[in-house]
Amino acid sequence: MNSLRVGCVKYLNARLLIYGWPGHVEFDHPGALCRRLARGDVDLALVSSFEFLRNPIYRIVDGVSISSDGPVYSVIVAHRGEISNIEEIELDPAAETSVNLLRCLLAELNLTPCLVRSSTLSPPGRLLIGDQAIQFRQKHGEKFHYWDLGEQWKRIVDLPFVYALWLVRPEVGDAKSIADQLRAIRGRNVANIDNVIAQEKEFDPAFCRRYYRQNLRFSFGKGEERGLQTFADLCAKLGLIPKRELKLELV
């Protein structure tokens, strides 16, 4: 397994799923990591769930994800005023799944702000994800409102939302034993959260405990599968991917 090329999103939300992996890990932002996995530059990666929806060639490590079943805290639109009055939202250039989740939520609510990749002015709304979202909230506090995409998804769809999955390229052999090791790492770290938090240098331990225990889920079961299929259906309705029933090859 040490020869495997493993990629992982470089955010706090992924720490519990990678801490303790015995080999080298390449950390990157979601968009870049999706491209590297699609090219075959890495063999498997903890990466945006949308990568599977648009390119369903991968096997999925069963039982493991980064998900939420309510407010996620770290996938937000930071804004002033009412969200319904926002005319423009600047997108996080690193985002993949969250950009398309935002599109789906806005469509379901009949909101039509312009989504831009960059803005020369201070935008009335900004999509922020991962560590950048956490740092923004901690720096600016109540100066902004925060439209939590996990909370909105739960309110509209009433299912968990899956942000990231372990995806294994089809040519990789012995996927089951790799998946077993990743499940063991997840189980060990979830059971010993404080051991992982002790290695954290950027964020306060008390915040990490709340974030891991209250905002995030690390399972991938039937509820998450239904949430992922619903996300696929909404993306297809918007023309972001072809309409199809998901065929999950779980290992």
C-alpha cells in the first residue's frame, strides 16, 4: 500500500479520515484534486462527491464519507442583508461539489443571483468552503450573515448531504483491502478524536471537537446514498450532468 498514490482534500474536515495512513499522501484543494484523480495522477482520493457524479467510473469506499445532516458550518455563503436580495455571489475557486450544491439550492428556492468566479468589487455574497470558511467566520464573526448550505439542504431535502468520498480508480487492484484499511482508520480516529485534535496546529481544540461531533458525519450508509442520488437528480435537472440512476460500486 505504500506504493499507492493517495490524494486527500487539505481541510480540517478530512483529518479524521486520513490521520494514520502509513504511506505518503498528496494534499490539494478539491478542484485540483478532482482533476488529478480524473487524469490518473493519483490512484485514489478523498475528493468531491461531484467528481463521481460527472465521471462515475470510480469505486467508492463503503461506509466512509464527509457528510452533514444539518448545519455543516464550513460550507457557507457569507453575506450582508437578506439572501433573497443578493444579486451576485463570488465562488470559491477551489470548490467543486459546493458550487453545484449552491446552484441546486438557489434553483429550488427560485433565487437567481449571478454566480461569478472572481469579482473586482467587494461582492454582496461569497461562497466559502473548508478551512477558508472557518477562518472567515472566526475573523469576521457577526459582521456577516452565514447561509449554511448543509442546513439549507436538510431543510429542503431532509436527507444527509455528501461532500466527499473516497474514490478508487478502476485500474487499482486489491481495492477491498485498501477500503478495509481506510474504514479502520476512520473507525479508530472517530473513537479517539482527541488524539487527532492533539496534532492540530491551526484550530482551537474546543472548536475542533464541536465541529467533528456536531457538524460532520463520517459514515456512508443508505441515508447518504439517497442524499447523493437526490443531489444527482437536481444536478441533472439543471443540466450539470446527464440524468441517470447512480450505480454505486462499493468496496
